Amino acid sequence: MFNQFLHVSPPPAVKPLPLSPLEAQSSTPVGGAGERQALELRVRAVEEENRALRRELSRPPRSPSARLPSAGHRGNQSRTHSEEGTGDNEGQKAAAVGNSSDCVQQPAVDKCETIHVAIVCAGYNASRDVVTLVKSVLFHRRNPLHFHFITDSIAQQILSSLFHTWMVPAVRVDFYDADELKSEVSWIPNKHYSGIYGLMKLVLTKTLPSDLQKVIVLDTDITFATDIAELWAVFHKFKGQQVLGLVENQSDWYLGNLWKNHRPWPALGRGFNTGVILLLLDRLRKLRWEQMWRLTAERELMSMLSTSLADQDIFNAVIKQNPFLVHQLPCFWNVQLSDHTRSEKCYKDVSDLKVIHWNSPKKLRVKNKHVEFFRNLYLTFLEYDGNLLRRELFGCPIRLSPLALQLQKTLSELDEDDPCYEFRRERFTVHRTHLYFLHYEYEPSSDNTDVTLVAQLSMDRLQMLEAICKHWEGPISLALYLSDAEAQQFLRYAQGSEVLMSRGNVGYHIVYKEGQFYPVNLLRNVAMRQVNTPYMFLSDIDFLPMYGLYEYLRKSVVQLDMSNNKKALVVPAFETLRYRLSYPKSKAELLSQLDMGTLFTFRYHVWTKGHAPTNFAKWRTATTPYRVQWEADFEPYVMVRRDSPEYDRRFVGFGWNKVAHIMELDAQEYEFVVLPNAYMIHMPHAPSFDITKFRSNKQYRVCLKTLKEEFQQNMSRRYGFAALKYMTAENNS
């Protein structure tokens, strides 16, 4: 099956996958060590079930009825319907009790019915937060999903790339331009921290497709603890003119007694919270929702002057006038964790919870006697391996994306008996990628000389970031190869660093770990594609550029007429074996350290050929830039135009990854020009896992040689006679 090629974890079939560690028993104190241990055990059990199902999928296909385990019960209220779609559900029964006196059996959600979810998401932080919500939904779901994101340009760029590379089966994503909607709500004064985007749920009837009948609307700070299909099934309970499904607000805000002279917007009783909304779009349109909320807002703003809680104030004012519109949901569908709430009255046991809403500005630092449990649940999803959520859905027709179809075809053509099969397959692995993991804000200078430093790293090189930021004041584009858990460690590290937080011009792009090789050239390409300056300096994370290199390179752009010539400006590379180095402030100081043996030309002891063409002897006395010729195995660090070729993805881990790129530059007739007053210094570190594998594994070296020969043959086909020199040079080296 296709998902096996992607290391895709199969679905949990029809068994529910509740994360709550508490089942029938509740003797363990909430938030205690025993409960946390139970939570960990539950997640491990789920992952073991995934592995078992993956083994099952690898066997020859059987009849459809034999492929799925029977729908067993787990003793937890978050059960959903049986495979046949005729079962009932304890959570829905509870909903019926909490909402009316009649306890009727709920109509089933068909297992192939698409569930539509709308989310307003704008900016870097919200784009990062929404991923945890999506993970929690994907973890439990057994239905196709269609996400409708109302985004600004930043969030759309981030989320479209993320979902494109995530490649979760039976998930469709559409985007709607929030900037086009601003005029619809910008006339409403709003004090809420969400700003203008906090008002955009009001215009969903106009924004979403006209043929979409119903949708679940969620805030980005929501965590699901059950299958979202249970909430979707509640639509069947709507009666009469009910068009909005909402949970009662759990704070005293709308009662107006929080402080002296507190004057909230009008609301029905305690009012309703809009972090989770069920919208019957077709009925809302017939009721002329647009006109209804606008007239209400205009009337109330005459006395209230502005909203305090954004769309929630206006929704409540409309409901106050038209109570028949609302279908009240049981409060476990939106347990609100802001201070001073009655959320603890929503459940007898935390295992009853279905949706947790971190709706305080304090988020995870909110006060609640069960907050430790809620936080553990949230952190479980935050650090959960998103690759395991690439589960296929059984029994539903799935339309593969063009990327998935092409990938399926390509992988099927590979020979699994090839000793280098794993190397070849890595070239086509689609790595989940989260661009701009942290806030980024930089506009290139108007003189068209701006340069971005490009590099890639893994967790063990994180300590280099602050030093590089101190040496290079210009923009930086970094690709980080991390697991989901490591991405959170990086986030904490970055947010705790004054140096990194003071820099808005560093783009951090997370490429999530998958497979057994370090995809070094993919990482470089990801970082290169996010460069927004005319030029880029292609470096490595363990090099410190000289102080002032950024400005020196910009001046060289003008001096060497880079905009009209294909040049690769070589920055000579040196290294030190000392962990404590007095970094040379000038070329003269560097030459002094070179003579004293404190510094060496880079890889002088182990791989002279890599940088020999730089001609360090000439560089010592050079005062003007000088041209050098390409030679076999040349791999300098260069500044090039942004439109220069990308790195070849067939090279992974250690070996030939930069050499092949420099060869490609030469084939495209780039001139290599060495800068006389530029330098960079490699800082010592422990050997990487990949270089150790290269040195110890003969098959690794054999496959690298094979890939190298294939690359050279490709070069001959692409560049013809001019590329013959690469074959000859290699044979003579």
C-alpha cells in the first residue's frame, strides 16, 4: 500500500483512541504522578496498536470484512458509533440528558461522511498553535475531514506548506483570504487581544462555500479529547429554528459582577462561549444572518462603544434578542480554562471531558485544580509525532493528491532488492515542513544588495545559533531537522534567549524527522526557498562568519557587478581545534593565528582537496578579488544569486552533498571569485552520526559512490560535452 512507502501509521480501525487515563476508576488524585503514568501508558498502548495494525497491513490483502478488528468497547465515554454506523454513544446520551429531558438515540454519522471544520488563524503564533488542535482532531478521528482556514497571507503560506507535506489521507484543506474580509468587520471597535481576526466568525455564512450546509467552528486554542464525529452528530439534535450550537459561558463575565462598574454586552443568562460553535449555514442564510448580526452590533455599539470579547459579544447580543436560535451544548464540549470559571462543574471526572479550551491569555498557566491533567493532555498532542497521524481510513473512497499519486508511481518503480534502495527512496520522502516556526519580520533593503545567510542544523548544533547571530547581523534562513518533541525544546530555548528573541530577521523552518538518513540537501533547499533577498550566502551551522561579513558581501555585490554576472563569491574557510577561541577581528590577526597553529585552513588534515582550489597561499597577500578554476571535489562556501540551482536531494547524510552543488554551479558557467578580505571559521564539535556511519559502514560508502556516478551521468546528459571534464577529473583524482 502507498502508506507503507511513507512510513505511514495505519488507522486505529474502529476502536476509539481516548487519551484520558481515567476510565471507570477515579481513585488516583487528579494531576498526580499515577495519573500522568496512566496517561503515558495509554499513549504507548495506542502507538503499539498502530504498530500492530501496520504489521497487519504489510500482509497480503484479505477480504474487507477480515481486515478490521471488531469494534470493541473501551469503557470510556468517548466511544463513537460502531463500524456499521448503528451504535449509540455514551457521550451523546449525556448530551441529550444535559440539553433536554428526552433521551433519544442519536442518528449515526456515516463513516465516510466528511466533517467540515472552520478555523480563523492569523500570524506566526496562531499558525503554530493550531497544529496542536489539528493533531488532537486527527488522533481521534475516523471520518474524512475538510478544514476551512480563514487566514492572513502569513498563516496561509505556513499552513498550506504544512498540509501539503503532511499528506494526511482523507483530509482536504481550503483557505480563505482574511484580508478580503477585513472590510466586513473593521467598522466594529474591538478591545480583545485577537484583534480584527476575532470578529471574522461573524461572516462565515458569506465566506464559506454557498453549498456548505453545516460546519464546526473552532478557536485555535482548543484540544479535543474525543472523536470530532461525536460533536458533528449533535447537529441531528437541532430542532425548530435552532441554528447555533454553543456551550454556556463558564465565567461570570456576562453577569456583570466581576468588578465595580463592569458593564458587559447583553447576553442570555451567563451568555455563551464561541470557542466551539456548531453552525447550520443553510438555515442561517435563510434567516438573513448577515443583516441580523449587523443591525444588532450597530444598535449595541451606540451605548457599548466597542466589543470586549470580539465576536462573542455580538453572538450573545443576537441570542439575547432571539433565544430560539441557540441549541445549548453540554459544557463538556467546551471546558473553558480561564480564571474564575465554573468549568469544574462541567464534569464529575476528567475522563468525561471532550473538548478543552485554553481561553485565558495565560493559556497553560491558568488556575484550575485539574490544570496539571489538562496540561499533560495538551503536551501529549503538542509533542506527538505527527507522522503517526498519516492514517488511512478503511472503507472510504480516498482521492489522492497529485503529489501523492506521483510519489506512489515513483516509489513503485524503485527496485526493493537494490542494495541502495533506502538511499534512493530517501530522495522521494516527503518531510512534513513547518515554515516560519517563530515570528519573522524583515524587508530587504531597496538597493538590491541584500544577502541572507542560509544554513541547516539538528538539535545537537542548537548552541551555535546565538554565536552566529552575534557574527551576522543580516537576515538568516535556517532549516532545523527535529522531531515534534525537539521542536518544542527548540521553541523553549529560543524564547528563553535574549539574543534570538531580539532578532526578527531569522526565519526558522522546521523539517520533521522521518527515515534513517539526515536529508542535508533537502534542508538546504527548504532554507534557500524562503530567502527573500536578491543574494544568499550558503554556509553551514558550525561556521562563524567574520565580524562584518554581511556588509562586506553587500559591497562586493556592487563591486563585482553580481546582478549582471553569474558569479559565486568564495569565502575562504578556516578551522580551529580549540573550543575557546579568540576570534580574529581582522585578516592580519587571522594570519597571525594561522602562523601560530591556532588556526588551520579548513580540513587541511583530512580533506585538502575540498578547499585547495581557493589557493590560500595567494589569499594571504591578495588585496583584490581573484578568479579560481573548478577542480574535482571542490566544495567552497559561496555567495550566489537567489536564482542559483538547488542542491541535489539524492545525497543524504555525509558525503558529496556540497561537491555536487558546486559542480552544478560550474556546469552553469558560474565564475568562482575568492574574496581577499573575507573569512569564516569552523568551530569544533563531536563527529556527526552520519560521518560515523560513513566511516564504519562499507555499504554506505559503496552506495555513495554509486549515487555519485549516477549524478555525473546525469550531468553529462544535461550539459553535454562541457560536462565530460567532471568524469575525467574524477577518474584522475
